[in-house]
Amino acid sequence: MCSGSCNGEFRGSRNSEHLLCVQVLLAVSGGPSSCSMLSQVQEGVSQNAHKKLRFFPGIVYIDEGGALGQCKEMRQKTTSELCDMFRSTGFPFYILPLEQVLDLPGSVLTPSPPSDQPGSVYKAAVDLFLQSGDSSSDGKAEEQECVSLPAVQESHTRLLQQLIGSAQTLTAKQDLLNTFRQHLLVHTARTRGYSKLMQGDSCTRLAVKLLTSISLGRGAQLAQDTGFSDCRYGGVTVVRPMREYSAKEIAYYNHMFKVPSVVIPNLDTKMPDKASIQRLTQNFVTKLQADFHSTVSTIYRTGEKLQTAGRGSSAAEDAERCVLCVCGLDTAAEEASALQATLISEQLSQSSVKPEPPANVGQCCSSERPCGGAEGTGDCCRSSRDHEATDLRSLLCYSCRRTVRDMSSVDCLPQYVLSVAQRRQNRSAMKEQISEFLLDDADENN
């Protein structure tokens, strides 16, 4: 009875025509929430289900052991346990190391055209699903045997560790890790032909994420970060069907129906409560929930009412998107705003600190290679790097600016991020050069 009620609530949370599709990719991290989501999807697509879910699911797991400095044996043990779990479902699965994010193309930061399907196309997709029957399921089962963890080069692991280690604070490290994991998930969904990416964020996790996002300056992106569906990536829609369940309910469900999960350490494992903003907010919410049982539901229901003002993130132009989180830029504020006051204070603090000239003109500040600056001017390669960081921040939202500011060097970012940023800067400079010959929207209306 409890299983049917939970599965019915799960199906009801996503049982709308515009969210049903043929290919759905389940992002499973091995934790209780995502494993519970996998179990309910497996129950929903079975032949004995009362209301069968009409889509073909796939599974993806991102191995983050390289960023955490885990050895190969530990990473192989974790992936082996997950492989056994995924193979028992009969779904195709993909186990990818996070190092693959370094080789992503720049198109991952460009939203693909959304697949808006009218009712007739939707009915045709349902008919195709019914006609395919077990033959497609057999093909998927054969496909999963060919999927294995790709070999990871040591150089890629070192570059990934250098990227995460370039952040000075644990808050920035977790933000970078979440951002690049999402990029890899979206790219995998696109290349594998999935139009929906299903994540297992619970109600408790979304409540913590909502307060954390506000603390990190992501108030303008709350609707995308915590809503049921996130259309910022265009053709790939991120959905969160587990948002109706609290962490306690998920724990009871997994215990009653013996849903397996894998304990995997992360960046804030064994860290103190005040190690990062994310961990501090999580401890605050969970401790408050223990004394006041409506805390999580109140925060969650408040977040449901939030919407992005103006144009949605999916309608924003390519030049108006952040090159990291792919949300619409929130930095086009008026002069009398908190953002402008913060930027002015930052500029004044930087101008008051005069950099010391290098000891030997013509030598780099690192004293390891010749400096690129002109002799006799006192210029150093550090000034050029600071200029590049300033140009990159102009293409970022407020929260991502703070994250990049905590990095020791922007050169540690993946090449696809830097190439997209350079292309946008060149396009903006070209547009400024020919601005006198362009017609404004007001001129076109006249």
C-alpha cells in the first residue's frame, strides 16, 4: 500500500503532457534520493505497473573521485558497486569520469533549440512507444553491456585537481564542481539523444539549496535552480520529480523496500560546520527542522512561488548568458543598486593597493620564465592575467563572478569556457566597432 502510494505520488509529480517524452536520462549519484528515484522509475516502467511510465530511461553516473584525490582502487570499487546496481535494472547506463569535462565542446554553453512538441507529435511519440514494446527494451539491455568506465589519463586528473584546487575557499570549490558536473550531464544527454535529464533533488536538499543560492548571490536564478523544470539548456530540460519528498521520507522508503545505495565521500566530508556556506546552511536547516518540523516545507513552498522577472532564461540571447551557469546575466543593474555599490567598493579597494614593481625588469613575477611585458615599462605578465580575469567577469553573473574571484587564476578553467568567452568578447568588440552603422529597434519601428 505504501509502495503504491509513493509511486503514485512520484508519477503524479511529473505526469503532464509537456514533460513526458521518449528518452529520459536519470542522473544517479549513488545517494539515497537518486537511488530512490531510480527504484521508483524501475517500478513505474515495469509490466505490472498500474499506470506505466511512457518513456525509455537511461542512467548516468559522474565519477568525481579524481577531483577528490581518490586512488584508482577506491574509484574502481565504487563504480563496480554502482555497475551491479545499474545492471540489475536493465536500463542502459553510462559511467563517466569528471575528467571528461576538460574535453567538452563549447556548444555545451549554447542552448540548443527547444523541442516544442504539439499534441499530435506527442500522440505519435506515445504510439511509437506502444509499438516498440519489448524489442526496444531488449536493445537497451544489450547496449548496457557495452558501456564501461573510460580510461582516465593522469594528466587529465592533475588538470582537474588543479582546477578545483585553484579555488581558495571550499564554497567556491563546491560551486565549481557542481557547475562542471552539470555541464557534463547536459552534454551526455544531448549526445546520447535524451531530451530530459531527471535529477533526484529532494525537498530538503532544495530547501538548503534555496537558502544557499540566496547567500551566494543567485537570487535571480532561484526559479531555475530549485524549480521542477529547468529549461536554460534549451533542448535538454532538467526535471526534479523527487522534490515532493523530504530526506526523512526517502530514508524510510529505502529502508522499507530495501533500496540499495552507495556511500560516496564528497568535498565537505568530515569538514567542520563552518567550512563552507553550503555546509553551514545545511546544518542550519537540518537542526532547525529537528525542532520545528515545518521548516523545510515552509522554505520549499516559498521557493515554489519565485519566478524570474522579465524574460525567462530560455529566452535570453546567447550574449546575455553567463558562460558558467548558462543563466541570464543579472549584472545589468541601475546605477543606484547594491551591485554597483559593490563593484565601486571593489574598484576602490584595488586602486588603493599599488602592486610592487618586479625586482628585475624583463623577468616574470614567477622568476621562472621571461616576462611578456615591454622592457623599461615595468609591466608584468600578472597585469595581463588580471586584465583577462576582468574581461571574463564581465560575461559572468554576480554569483559566478564571486566564484571566479576566489580562483588563483582563470587559466585553470577548461578550454571550452575560455574559448566561448573569447568568442563573445570578439563579437562584442566587433559590434561596438560597427555600432554606428546598426539600426536600433526604435529606428526599425519608425
